[in-house]
Amino acid sequence: MIEELYISNVALIDELQLECDAGLNVFTGETGAGKSVILNAVGLALGERSNAGLVRDGATNAKIQIAVALPPDHPVWAGFNDSEFADALDAEETLVLSRQINASGRSRCHANGQLVSLTFLSAIGDLLVDIHGQHAHQSLFRSETHLDLVDTFGRHEALKAEVCKKYDELHAAQAQLADYSQTLREATQEKDLLEFQLEELEDAQLQEGEEEALSNERHLLSNAETLFESANQLYQELYGSDLSESSTLDGLKISSRTLSKLCELDGSLSELNTRFESALYELEDIVYQIRDYRDKIEFNPHRLSEVEERLDLIHRLKRKYGDSVSEILAYQAQASQKLEDLQFGSERIEELKDQIHLVTQGAQELATELSKKRRETATQLEGLIERELQTLGMEKAVFQILVSPIESAEGPLEIEGKRYELRSDGMDEIEFFISPNVGSEPKPLARIASGGEISRVMLALKTVLAQVDLIPTMIFDEIDAGIGGRTADIVGQKLKELSRFRQVFCITHLPQIARFADQHFRVEKSVEGDRTTISAKLLTPEERVEEVARMHGGEATVTTLAHARELLKGQ
């Protein structure tokens, strides 16, 4: 429930803070005092559409904040856990929602201090407060919510979950069949080409890394003569040849012997001598490796031709099948799989069709059972709601709940020669219809013209559904439109009854309704200089008497005050 409401710079409100309680919270005041402004601000805090005109003249921004107490099992917590805003959860089970609107109409929304999107705020708002007013959203008018209400009232959740599971299985099997059939069609059209391509690729016997190895080998073979000459020249310079009298290595050996003699005369040169000898041994090893490298160099024009032919083949295959040997091999595997699918395709198609048939049978049984239960629940609800409407002064009203299986020529379900669509929530569409007066055809709730009828229908629905509807707070704006006398008293009693299960906010002009309030707020508009301000006050018991007297007779007299006390005593 809403525990606290804070409003700043909205319309004619400078700053307003109200502490609310469970039960029936009633707002009264003169016509035009600003009662609807206060309750509409709640809608803004819950994500309803705003505009720059809402910001009070002279202010840079408006702010609305509500603190909501919720039980730990309320669905709104699951909504947070399943979103990117899970960090906004509060261990104290209190949710603080705020919205700031600047003079250009842009908004910033927060949940427990964390920035959230307006879309998310609106989504959780639908779970927290149901607002019934001339311009506010009315969740029970949306036909898509009627199915959920019937299922909730009939406690069909478990059966609906089974239908949803079968729907997912069927959807997955159908998608698999469609994908496989598409692959099979493509493979059939390409069969001859695929067979040719696969033969060509299998004959090529490509290997990963082959192209790089061949490129390196070609480079060596192409430069064999140059490599041999350079390596041989280097070897002869270092080691010598039959024609040379000395070599670099010979000279270094002579130098090594000379250094050894010096070391005998001066021991301080021993470390230097050791390093020189190590370098000489390393150089000798290098010389022998150069010789071995020279001797392995192969002048093989035939092998060079083979390598170039192999590289040409790889390049031709790359132009056809991919930019690298890896991509060519991947294409080869894909072509092989397509031909294998084609070979066993008809068998797999039949397997998938059999699977779809079995899943469809199971889904149809469950969806048919769910549809039957919905019709039974609808009949029960119709009677309960009509009785509530009769007590609210709509004695001749007819309320209908139309449960309609969704016919579709392409639907997977077939019942008595007709095909029906299957959705994740079953095979039905559900919509509430009403005929408020004798002789008129029932129409969808959204097409009811009278504000008074709308309010009473909503009140009847809420009274019946209060035990199963999890929205903790309801707001009724102009619930008393078009009623009076005995009907007004009954509406007040119904609101009081409803407030035993849910927190209720109500704007009323009728003392018969105001008398049932658990908390009574008076809204006033005052003028100071050239500035008009809306304010609200929680009334004391004596102030309530004065307010009810004003509502009854326009001014407080001995008679109206006495009547007001009597009226309040009888609540």
C-alpha cells in the first residue's frame, strides 16, 4: 500500500506531503479545489504520460514521490529480480518511487534511489496501483487483461503453465521442421552440384596449414641457387677452402693460442681466455651448421613445379569455396552434411512430423480442458458481477464474459472440423461485455459512455475480484458521478468492503460515501496575492463533521452539523 505521498511544483501545488494508511482514504473539497490533481500525481509517479504544462509556473521541475509497502511475495519484486534494476531492491520491503519532470517535459525516474527507465516504472506501476478515472489508465478496460483475471479467479495457473510448456515444445518442433525442410530443399536443388564439389574437394585432400608450408617451400626452391652460393661463400670465408691459405677460423685459433700463452704469464687474463675459447667453440659449431645447411640445399625444378601446381590448385579452390583452407574445409563438411541429410531426409522429416503430431495432441487436450474451465469460471463470474451491479443501482444490467476460441485456417488445433490457433496462454480470447440498460446490446467495457456506469462497473468487478487481484491500491476518481441517495450509500458501503482487502483512494462529492472513510482528507485552493495554491489536510473527527456538513448543505449550520454527526455515527 502507499504509505506516503510527496508532491512538489505540480500544477498549483507548491509542496504537499501526505501520510496514508490502509483502508478507505477519501478526498473531498469544493469543485475545482484540485482533488484530481493530487491523485493524478500518483499516476505520474507510476509512469503515466506527462507534459511540461504540469510543472508549476516559475519552477524548474516538478517532483512526485511515493513510498509503497509490499509483502515479500508481491509480483513487483520478481519484476525487479528479472530486470537490470535488481539493485534497487530493499530489504525492508519498502519501495520508494520518484519522478522528476523538468520544464521541457523530460523525466528522470528512480526506484529506491536507483535510476530506472520510464518504461520499467510504468510496468511496475501496473502491479502497484489501479487508477480509475476519466483520463487515467484503467487496466480492467484492456481486453488482454480479462483472460488473466478469469484464469486468476478460476485458479487456472497450473493448467495454463502446462499449456504454455506444450506450446513451447510445439513451437520448437515446428521451427526445427521448417529449418530442416529448408535445408533439404536447398540440398535437393543443389544435389548434382554438391556431389561434384564434394568429389573435387575430397580429391584435393587439403590439410590445415598446408598452404603456408607450401609457400615457404616454394620460396626456398625458387632461391636455391642464391642460397647455395651465399652459404658456400660464408662457409669458405669462415672455414677456408682448398684454394685459400688461411681462413677466419684459422686466424682465430692462432689468436686463441697466443692468448693462452699470455694467460700463462699473467693469470688475470684467464677469464678473458675462457670467454675467447667459448666463443671460438661456438663459432666452429656455427661454421659446421652453415656447411650442413649448404649441403641440404636442393636444386629440384621438378619439386618446384609440383609445389607451384599444388598452390595453384589451392588458389582455384579458394576462389570457389572460401578465402582460406580452413573455410574450404568447412564448406566441404557442410556439403557432406547436406548430402547426408538428403540421403536420410525423408525419414527425419517423418520423425519430426510425428513428434509435432504427438505434441499437438497433448496441447489440444490441455487447451480444450483450459477453455472449458474458463467458460465455467466465466459463467460463475457473470452471476457474481451482475449481483454486485444490482446492489449498485444497475438493476437491469447484463454482464457477459465472452470466451472465444481463436479460429485460424493455419492453426495447429483441429476440433470438430474447425482449426484453432494455439498461443502460450491457450486457445481463447476473453473479453468482458456489458449492457447497462434494458434493450441495449452488450458492448465491450471500453465503450461504456457514462462515467458513473464506468465507476460502478469497476467497483463491482473489483469487489468480486478483490480476493484474487494482487494490485494492492485502487484509486477511484469521480466514483459518485451520476448517482445519489440510496445508490450513493451502497457505493460507499462497497468501497468500505473493498478497502478491507485493498487500500482504496476515492474522490467524492457525496457525504454518503465520505462517511465511510478511514482517513478523510480535505483539499483546498487558496489565493495569496497573485499566487494560487492547492493544499490538503487530514481531518480530525470534529473537522470531519464540519466537512460532511458542508458537503450536505453547503454551509455548517446547527441542522447540517447534527445531520453530519448522525451520518458519521452510522458508518
